[in-house]
Amino acid sequence: MDMSVTTNLIKKLCAAGVLGLAGLGMASAATTVNLSYNGAPDPEKNAVHVFAQNLKDLVEEKTGGELKINLYPNSMLGDEEARMEQTMAAPNLNIASFTGVSPLAPEIFVSAIPFMFSDFEAARRFFDEGEYWQSLTKTFRERTGVEILAVVEEGGFLAFTNSKRAIRTPEDFKGLRFRAMDPSQVALYESFGASGTPIPWTEVYMALRTGVADGQMNPPMYIILGSLHEVQKYLTLANIQYSDQFLVANGAFLDSLPENVRKAFDEAVQEANAKARADNERQVNARIQFLADAGMEVIHLTDDEMAQFRRLAQPSYMRWLSEQSIDKKWIDMALKDAGFEPVQE
């Protein structure tokens, strides 16, 4: 993504008054804020909702009711772009995906280098302790006035699904059409010989049902949440990328909170995320079993099969990153934090 897109978007929002936070009368903290996110308010199917409900309960408890949160699931307040604009303009909270964050910070794509994390522990350490993520959150606040407060797991590592055939090797992708969440996923599919088309989450089920796309990539939780098992036959557990979203908040709103309320709010964010992570990890195997029981054929890749994907995915993705005008320092920081050396072409 050209960095001029980021600059132009911010200029557009400024011109429209979206970034005019000084005129919003935010000298005192709002007593009620909205928290918007994707997916149904179902704790059995939506890990993001689990986090959101935990956050609401803990914030209201820890602040003694001084700060209350209204939950707006199912993208009730608009699509990713609209919700991010709302968060930039008003005292809101939002759980954004890459689709919401990347137009303003394309550097976030660096965190999605395929096979960079071997397990949950490695991914959490990268985001909780790494220099790359601390630098990115600081840069995002400076550009947008929005603060990234937490990395929210959305159900495990990404898996491939499709309706045509079992996928065990990159060769099996050839000729298939896949739904992509963003341009980085398009590049990933193309490295395997498939084609990728960006399709909003709200349209994925129908796209798969009507054959606009043959497959898609999501963690098991989102496959269940979107009832994608009804229109997909094969599930390949490739564990290609860590599946996450991002709690963001209007920075001026955060700054307006009294010190004791802000402290309680930050504690609530950390505690809510720890609870949601534990709940998410505990349910991963059960969700895979649910999909198997629902009729999906589950494909577990061997180490050798996984290596075939890695050999194609990493060089292709790194090449795509180099084409996005992203300063190499971000890539270097991320790789150092992850203790990771990508496969070379």
C-alpha cells in the first residue's frame, strides 16, 4: 500500500473535521462510551465478544460505575472504515481488524509475516514486549489521535477452507478462487497459485455459497461464527498466521480521564485480555472438533507439508512488503523481536 494513501486519508478526515478533537468539548471524561466490533454477541462463537464483555464488566467494576461501556456487536455502527473514523472523531472504543488499521498504518502488515510465530506464547510475547509493536502504537497515535490499547485474539491461528478439494500442498491451491481480507492475503494466495479477491466479512458467506469464491482463510472460531462450515467442505490447519484484532480508543478521550479512572481502565483492559486469551486457547481444539462433527474434513499437515507452504509464502510476502513503501526498519524490528529468520528465495 502506497504511504500516500495513508496521508491522503488523514488529510481527508482532517478536512472533514473528523480529527478536530479540540472542538469536541472533551475536557471532562464521558460517563458512557461505545465499543463497536465485528461478529455476534455470542461467547461460544465469538472470542472478540468475550473480550468486549469482559472489558465492559471490568471497567464498570473497577471505576465504580464512573465509566460505562455500551456494546455494539455485529458491526452495528458501520463497517471497518466508518468505525475507525468514528473513533478518530469522538470518545469511542473500537475493536478493529487489519482492514480498519492498515489504511492508516500499513506497517501493521509486518506483524502478519507467515509462520512468524510457532505458538500463542511466541505471538503474545511479540505484541506485549516487543520494540516493533511499541513503536507502531506510538506512531499510530501520532498520525491519527487514536491509541492501540490491546491485541485481541480472534480465535487461534488461521486455517484454510474451501469447497473443492483437500489442500495438503501449495499445488492443491492452483485454479481456486479465495476470499481475501486485504491485499496482503491476495499476495499470499497468488504465491500458492490461487487467485484472491478482497470481500468484506459481511459478504463472505454468500460469496462462498454462490461460488464467487471457492475458499477463505480464518481461525476455526470465525468459521463457526460465520456458519462457513455450511458452505465449505475442507479445513486445512496450516497455522499460517496469528489471528488478531486491535482494541483502539480515541486518544483525546483517554487523556481527559481523571488519573484514577485511567488507571482503572488500563487495568481492566489488561485483565480482560488475559481472560479472553485463556478462554480462546482453551476452546481451540473443541472448535476444530465442532467443525469435524458438522461434516468438514479436517486436514492436519505434516512438518514436511507445512514446510512447502513456508518456502513459498515467506519470500512472496516479504517481497510484497518491500513493494508497499514500508520503511525496512519496521521489518528489521519485527524480525528481531520474533527471533525469526524468514525463508529466502
